[in-house]
Amino acid sequence: MIRLESDVLVIGAGGAGMYAAIAAARQGCRVHLIDRSLIGRGGATVMAQMTVAVALGEECPDHWEHHLADTLKAGRGLCNVELAQLLCKNGPSRIRELDDWKVGWTRENGHLKQTIAPGHDRARCVYVDFLNTGPAVSRTLRAELNRIQEVRRIGDVLVTDIAVHEGEAVGAVGLHLVSGEPVALEAKSVIIATGGLTRLYRRNSASLNMGGDGYALALRAGAELLDMEFVQFFPIGHLAPRMIGMDPIMWDPFRYKLGGRLLNADGEEFADRYGQTESGNYVLTRDVATYAIFKEVEEGRGSPAGGAYLSFTHVPEGELRKAFGPVIDRLAKNGIDLTKMPIEVAPIAHYHMGGVRVDATMETRVANLFAAGEAVGGANGANRLSGNALTEAFVFGERAGTSAAARAKARSASGWTEKTAAGELDLLKRPSRAAGAPNTAALLIELQALMADNVGPFRTEIKLREAVQKLEQMRRELGDVPLAGSEHYDMVRLDWLDLRNMLLVAQAVALTALERKESRGAHQREDFPGLLPGWELNQVLACREGKLSLQRVPVDAAMREASR
């Protein structure tokens, strides 16, 4: 068994995790930054090609309170105002800091260039040009980490459980994927920064490590989850023609800069049928756009591949090249000429508004256990405002790192004993090769199909009940003992551990979706259309003896309780 000890343990090395590690090290703490893939190259941040929402006021007059107003409006009455305020108020400091670190925000006439995005009342979003925001941010944070000796970066470790002693987090246990050896990670405080859950769905924009690991870790440790029913679907994910080596959600920046016509099979713009008119401008929020495309397909007006058309044929080639330079040549290699043809787009699972319930310091109800980034629930309510994802990663990462460091410095020792996490470590030492074991790869595909078909953007009681029952059946089929295949980099065991988390988290999504009998933001019930004032409630999940329990809490009360 491998054993490591630190002051602060950060699980997940995307934007939130790297920022948390930097912040904790600034306070003089020894930090272990752990990821199941390469540090800074997994998760959602490195894949983000779009914009970062922040009230800098460099393009036009702005204030963080205006950003907050748009965030709360998008959240449909369910935002934790304290967390949303933290995101908007502290966003400018994080963007300025990244600018000091030479991230390369696009500039124009001596100031940071800002563009408008759906749901914003003004040009507010910064970016790194030619669809390079996420890669540039990740590269910058990795470079900053290279300068900090107090951070030890460790890849290829899958954290499987948080270690808890007498109600306090004291570290974690995991599996070294290359050797197959269990790993004990002793720490005075722990930060979950593992991102979201979109890998649960058949069509998604996620990397392979976005299966909801952090939510499952938090639940089993005794923390609570908040509003798990709210999965955001990106409405214009690439569908056809086939495109290799490019991000399926790349079309948002094109619409930010150039406009674009969203058309049905009859060549009609259709947004005005669903409450908003675009007229070539990109103003539809993601929940409305997703609904509009699904309904057009349902009415028989979809594109051949089952989506809608996105057309830039009205934009001259010179303007396309000025805005996107080398990206136009990459599209040409895929046989796509935007001056002559539309592309087909359709909704794709992209982001999760729910997550771990925290207070304003990012601490959960388990002492010494913190969360950051997309792992956190509450700030975005029922629907995330475009551009808030990376802002959330930076702001919540910095806050979690600072808070966890303060907690670690106040403790003389972690509290880890020889008996701590003995059961969790034993689980990793006894994989089974039992005959008749389920095919874990097939179960993963079955899970993704079930979530897409039954717990997708538009839901009904019949489909949700079927999903809840099927997910419980799949958990029983998976069993309680890890399966094993090869000795080193065992994909069978990795799939089993992933399914253990994914099935638990999928149940959390399906159960809360079944219980919320209204339509609000990213949660749309076809059998309960319309937003109901009586449902301005947060749904809070806990896990007791392996069973999920749910309670409903008024939004203001939830904020007060989380802040105690």
C-alpha cells in the first residue's frame, strides 16, 4: 500500500483544483494535487473553448451587481444568493490575476475585449482567441503550479472514498491505476474538485473523468447534495457532418461573434415560437434553445440527423477568417465550408447546476471537507448563465484552497489512525474474478442510454420511475465487490469503480427529477409544464446506510443553514 501525507489534499486537477492548490500553497501549506488523469489535462476546463463571464467594465460600463442580476434571473429563483454573489464579486480579481500570469485574454484598442453571451444584458465575457480559452487557462495554471514547490502533483490515482474519522474528513483512499496498488492519502483538510456528471449521458461534451465522482465521494462521506435534477444541455452541440479532432460545443463562439441562423428543415427561424426572437442575434438561453430544438424535431421539422440547422452562409468568408483564423482551415479539412453549407446541431449534456452543498467558505457539513468548481451546487440555481462555468472554477477554487489551508493550519494533526478507512482500503485489496460477473463496459453503455432516454432534457413520471427502478436493478447487478481483469491498469476494475459512482449519482438525478413536479430551468417535466412558485425549494439529498434520503428546503432557509 502506498501512503502519502499532506496538509491539504485536492482531488481533481482541472481549473478549480489547480486554483485551489495554488491558493492553499500561498498560505504555506503542503498540498497534494491528485487526479485520475494527467494534471491539468483532464476535466472540463482544458476543453472549454468559449468565454468567461466577468464584470470588468472594459468593453462598456459594468458592475458585479449587474452580473449577479443576470445570474439570478437565469437561475429561476433557486440560486444560493451568497454563492452567486461570491462568484460575481470575486470574478474580476481572478481574471486580473490570470492576466498577470499571461493567460492571453484577447485585447482590442488597449483594453480586454469583452463580448455578449446569452442571458447577459451587456458585453461581459472575456476569451482567448481562436477557441483557445480553456487550453490557455489550463496551460497558465500548470505553469504557475510549476513555480510552487509546496504542491506535489500526482496523476493516475483514482480516489475511491473520503476517509472520515469521528465525523471529520482526514484524507482519502484511492487506487494507483498503473500498478493497481491501494493508496492512503492522509490530510488535514480535503477539497473535492472533480467536476460534473455529464458522462452519465450518451451524447456529452465531457472528458471520460466527468462521471460524477465527487458527488458520490461526498455522499458516502456524509455530505449533502443539492438540486441534482438540474442538468444543463448545450443546445447546439455538433451533430453532422462528421467532424474529427474538434470540440462538439465549438459553435457558441461563432454565434457570439458573428450571429448565426438557427433553422428547421423548412429553412425557418423558429425561436419566436418558444417565447424569444433571435433574428440572427444569439440571445436564447440554453434551456429555451434546447426546448425549441427538441420540439421542432418532435413536430417533424428536424434536420436529417435529428437536430436543427445552424447557418453562417450569410457571413462573408473574410469575416469568418478575421474572427476565427486557423479554425476555418481545420473545418475545411473536415469538409465543412460555412460560406456554402449549414451544419446540423442538437442538444448535448454539458454542465450540472446541482452538486455538493457548501457554505460560503466552500465547506460541506463534514468538517474539513470542502468542494470547488462544478462539484459545488447552488450558485447557478436551475440554469447556469453562459460564461459562468470558468468564473465559478476560478473563484470557488481560490476560496476553497484558502479556507482549507486555514483549517489545516489550525490542526496539529489530521486525526488519521490505523483503523481509519480500513474498510475502504480493504475494498481495493479484494477484487473478484467471479464467473458470471456483469460486463461492466456494456453496463456503462446501458446506463448512458437510460439516462439519455429517460432522464434527458424532457421528462415524464413514467420515464423517471422506470429509470429509478432500472438504476436500482443495475446497482444490484454490479454488486458490492470490485471486479478485476488484468494486474496492471485494470480496465475492468476501473469500469466497476466508475459504475459504483455513476449509478449512485444517476439515482440522485433521477430521484430528484421525479420528485420535482414542475418545469424550471434545465428541468422540464412534460407532464408538469410551467414554473410553480410553490416549488422555490432546494432538494437536499443525503445517503444513509447506502440509501438516498431527500428533503425539501425553502431557498432562503437552505442558504441560512449552509452558512452556519
